[in-house]
Amino acid sequence: SSYDALADLDLVVEAVFESPSLKAEVFGKLDATCRPGAILATNTSYQDVDRIAAATGRPRDVVGMHYFSPANVMKLLEVVRGAKTAPD
């Protein structure tokens, strides 16, 4: 329930309701909390990753991660780069 628990993680995957304003709010908090270089991922299947990344000061660290359903059967993960996502 506290964003502080995420401060030292290497990867955080957001999975909130598909609301652009809610995602922007969450990514703003993640940006303020997570360590520099941590990958901030959204699991959205249709929101614009660039728009979500714009809610942060580190769009180079933002990606989309779309899990195919059901995840226990369809062991596929699509990684979506934004326009400013860093190559690493």
C-alpha cells in the first residue's frame, strides 16, 4: 500500500484500471519513488506508452509489458518500447 516499498526495485509493473489519468498519477508517484534506472512498466494493452512515460521525468525507463491471457497457458510477453525508451 506504500510506494516506499518499491524504492529499491529494478522493475515495477503497473496494473491499475485502464484510465489515462490514473496511470499518469501512478507513474508520477513511481517516478518520485523508484531508484534511478529502475524500469517502470505498464501492463496496458491499448494505452499509449509515450503518453504514460510523459508523466515521468524518465521516459527512457518506461516500457509496456503486455501479458497474453491466460498467462499460465500463453507464456508470451510482449515488450513495447516507447519513442524515448532507452535501448538497454
